[in-house]
Amino acid sequence: SNKSKSAEKSAPSTVPAWFPWIPTRSQIETLKVPELRDACDERGLAKTGRKQELQERLMSWTTEQHQRRVANRRSGLPSGIRSRIATGGSSTASSNTKSHRTPLDDMIDYALEEPPSRTTSIPATPSGDDMETLFNRRKALREAKDGTGLKSDGDEDDKDNDIESSAATDSIPTEEYLSQLAETFNFRTAKFSNFEVKEMYQKAKHADQAGDRRLAKKILVELLEATPKDSRILRRLSRMEVEEGNISGARQILQNGIRSSPDDANLLQGLATLESKYGSIDVARSLYKDAIRADPSQPNAYHALGTMEHSSGNIRVATTVLRHGIKHCHTNHRLYHALGDLYREAQMLDLAELSYQKALKHSPEWGKSFAFTALSYLAYDKGEQLKCRRWLQESLEVEGNSHSQGWLALAQLEESDGRIEAARRIYDEALADYEKSRSKKWSQSKPYRPSRSGDKWIFVYRSWARMEEHHGTFRTANAVYARATKAYRNHSVLYLGWAKLHAKHGRDDRARHLLKVACDKCGGRSAEPYREFAEFEMSRGDHARAKSILYLGAQQLSEATDVAPKGDELARLYYTWALCEWHLDNYDRTEKLFDQALRMTNVGEKGSDARSMILHSLARFFYEARADYILAQHSICLALKETVTPGRYPQMWTLWAEISEAQGNDGLAKSCRDQLAKDLDTIDAESNDMSSSSLPIMTAPAMRNMLRKAPWFYKLAGVSEGEKIWQDTVALPRGEREKEVANSEDIEVH
């Protein structure tokens, strides 16, 4: 026991060097629990208890020291002399005992001789109060070194005079001074203590996960006023704005935070992720690099940048980034998982399995289900069906059957093998457990509590509904949609799918009702329900009604100040509106709406394919409706320059050939048709190469989505319908030339 006590005494103190002997409240609140215990021990206080108790103990001791100083000033004597008078001159006997030492003695010892236990280095970036303490300390040491702070021998003779003069100059403090002193000591520099901030953040996090977004945002806004530079609060607020469709608001939150803390890696990564999804890839890449430079030990930036480069097709860059991240963060499971995905796509299956196994080794309990699912994909690629199913079963047992991706992959695997009844049982079992977890302790008016943040179970409902539409009956598919809309009452995408089901079976009135509900649910957050509602009416020949729906949608979106819909959604809306006006022979408005659609496309490569298709339609409009061949040729050239989809070239070369023939330029028309023949041969050759893998020819965004799908995904019925290009959903109206040809044919028939 004696050895342990001596070892405990010889252990270095964890109290920071900047921490003063008589600290303020804000300085006490910055210490951690081990530092608080050592600080109490140095001052002869008990060092047991929780953090709040230790803080209160130090605050009480500090208050006592201030009161003692005030009492000393009242008596007009320095504390050291007053102590000797009180003890009857036995200063030599009491100097060896800690209980009789005065605060002045301790402070003198602390200033003249640094205790050996204080070896903690000074923080690299101390706060303003801490900097003032360091400056004063440095000034005192410099004065002592230069001799300016030392007394001469002659001063010793006037010691009694100094005492008397100090007694005369120190006047008795007034009540106003004492109250001011107490107010200064009790003043809190922060609105909330560290303990309160931590508790409030946990409450906001739990409220967000429980679906109570209003309460979560309220708490986060209060915390933001108290701690405006807390990146956790800023990123959570930004993510909540994104989930509500307010992209510009989310971007503004992160940008304001970066202006205050330009080297905060978390904020830089958050803004980079936002830009990669809703902005420019180049801007996102630059922000990710800034985040890595700011904090090379942060694994999330490596993972996000590597995944983005992988999705963009930059395999070598993605591999370099992920390996560099593993070098700095060798125990991060997400980096190993992403590297395994790269190896699996490159058919380096052994290296992929090694990476997935390392991801499984370093994963926390909640992350193991994702590693098991990745291993199931790998086993499927190797042709090991039984092992694939075993890994999927393992993924379901990790989180207590709450891993939605695992359930979805298992059900789709059964469907791809033609086991429809088995897939139906899996869907029903998975969603029954999910609905049971959301229906606990909830009100009768709402059968399910709000979905948690990051909930992915809506994809399970949608996949089941798709399966029933192709392998079941109208009744079974309708029942799945009804079940899904009870769990997700405010998701317009479910009502859109439900409306398409009724429209497919000729139930137009019910389809209209569901489309209206979808528009009401989305409000001004999305343009898609209005566009699809208008396209439904256009397919039924009611272009006037479609025009009013499109106008209403544009009005709702323009008046929504709290959210900003995606640019490509607005481009689709204006494109459909232009076609509607074209059908109604309103040519001036059609041209303006095409121009507005072009303005609303995403910048850079993200919007190139959409711009190409809009320019192609605009060229056809100039050729057929306006007979303006110069503008038609100009538009088709721009469309060819923008397109990134090889399958679109034949249509464009055909239109350019027709425009050239109308201009009388037979040579250019022949060149266009020769190029058309070459492109058709290339597409046929690529189609033959792709037929062995049963994968459809896809656009770049579709290829990026494929990287996150199971290897058996494209064997499922109906999934290729989701890859339809939105510009093809509405037929172009017949132009004047086609009308003249049709009329001449009718005349010849008669």
C-alpha cells in the first residue's frame, strides 16, 4: 500500500500549465475529470465524485479564497503577516504543514519554483483568457530575470514603512465593490455549461432519430446560439434541411460555419458531400481535399472522396485515395469496405474478400451487417449461392432483424431465381417486424410513429410493390401500396407509384385522386408530382388541363421560400410545359419555356445530358413548327456537343440530315447519314457485348446507381423501366411538315 501511495504521489499532474491557482468559473468548466481531480488534490480538497461535484468543489474553494482576500484588505495587512499574528508567531512550525499555509505562500512557491509534476505542454491554440494569463506570466518571469522585479538592500530597511503605507493605501471595500466582485465571479461566459450542451445535443439527436424534427431543430438552434462553432450542430442542421428539400438553406448553414472556422474538416466534408450530390463535382473534389489537409486523421473525407471518384469512373484515383486513407486510419471499416467494392468491380475477387474481411474485423456491431451483405455479393459473383444466402442471413441477425438492406437483398435474390412466393414471405416478415417496431406506444389517430432519420425501409415497400405489379395481381400490388402509405404518410413517391398502377389498369379517376394527393404531400418541395400529373392528362389528350397543372406547380415552387427544389426537376417541369404549349400551338411561349428549361439544368457534366435532349427537342421545334432551318441546325449542333449518351446519336444525325435536305445541302445530308450508319454499327457491337451480362445500356447517372445495387438486381422484372429517360415520357407533337404529308395522304386516299 505504501508503494501504491508513493507511486500515486509521483505520478505527473494532468492539470494544464495555463490553469491558475485561483481560477474562474469558465476556466474550471474547461477541465476534464482527471484534470479536475488533480486540481482538487493540489489544493488539499477531496478528489472523489462526478464531474459536476468536482467543479462545484473547486468553485466553492475559489469563492472562499476571494472572500479571504477581501477580509485581508479590510484589515489592511498582507495575508502572510496576518497569518503569523493569528498563529502567535509560530510560522516556522506551521510552514511545514499544508493546512496552515496561506494562499499567498502557495502562489509565491508556484511563481518562483515550478512543481516537477506540471509537465503538461501548453495548448497550441489557447483561448483569449488563457493567452492573457500566459502573457502576464511571461512578463513576470522576464522582469524577474532582468532584476526589475527584485528589491534592493535599501528596501529592506523600509519594510515597516511599506507595511504601514500599504495599510494606509488599501481602503476598506464598500458594499458596492463586494457585490460587483461577486457578480463578476458568478458571471457565466457561456449560455450553457459543457454538461448542459452535451445533454441538449443528445436530446436533439434522439428527437431527430425518433422523427420529431421540430423539437430536434428547436434544440439545435438554441445550441447554435451558445456554441456557434460546433460542427456537429451545423452538420446535423444542414442534413435536416437537405431531407426537407431545402438545399440552398443547407448550403448556407455550412458556408457560414466555414467562414467562422475555415479549417474545420467536418464542415468542409459536409459541404463537399452536398456539392457532390446537388452541385459541382469539381467543387466537391476541391473541398474534400481541403478537409483532408485540415485533418489527415479524419477517415470520412477519404471515404467520401474515394466513393465519389469511384462513382465517376475514376478508378485509379479512387484506389489511391482509399489506400492513402487506410494508411492514416488503418482501423476504419468504411475505408476497407469501399476498397473491397473497387476490387469486386475489377473482378479481383480475392483482394475484395480480404478487404471485406478487414472491414468486418474493424466494424462496430452496427456496421457488421453491411460487411456481411458485401460478402454475400462477392459470394454470388463467385457462383456460391448457398454461401451468399448464409452471409445475408448473418447480416439480418446482427441488428436484431433491422437491417433493411439485408432484407431487401434477400427478397430480391429469391425473386431473381423465380421463387416469387419465397420473396413474398420475406417481404411480409420483414415489414411486419418493422411496422411492429414503429407502432409501439403511439396514438390511436396515427398508427405509426414518425420514421427515424436515415430510414431506408421505404425501398423495401417499393420493391415489393414492383414485384407484385409484374408477378402478382392488381389486388396484391394495390394492397402493398396501401400498406406503404400507412407507414409513410407524407412520401409523394409512393402515391405517384400507386397512381401509375391505377392508370395502367384504366382506373383514371382513382389515378387522378392519387396524383392530387401526391401534389398536396410535396407542396413546394418537388416538381415531380406536378409534372407526372400533367403528363398523365396529356396522355389522355387533355392538354388544357395539363397546362393549368404545370402553371400551378411552377407557382407553388416559386412561392416556396423555405425550400429550393432541384434544378433538374424544374428543367423537367418547364420542358413538359413547353411540349404542352407546342401541342396547343402556342409557339412563342413554347420557345420561351424551352429556354427556361435550359436555364434550370444542372451546371457542368451533371446537366449535359438533359441540355442535349432539350436542345434536340428545340431543334425539332424550329425545324417542324417554325421552319427555321438555321436555328434548327444551330440547336442540333449544340445538342450533339452536349450529349454523353451514345444511344442518342442516331436520332440527332437523322434530324440533322433532314434539316440539311430541307436547306438543299445534299452533301451535308449524305455525311450525316454516313455518320448515322457508323454509330448504329457501334451500338449493335456494344449491345452484343453487353448481352452476355444481361445489363441494359445505361446513362452515366444510372451506371453510378448500379454500383450500389446487388449483382442480381438487373435480373428483376421492371427495373429497366426506372431507367427511362424523362424526356421520352411525352411524345413530341407532329410538326407542320408531318401534318402536310398526312393531309396529302388523306387526299390521295379519298
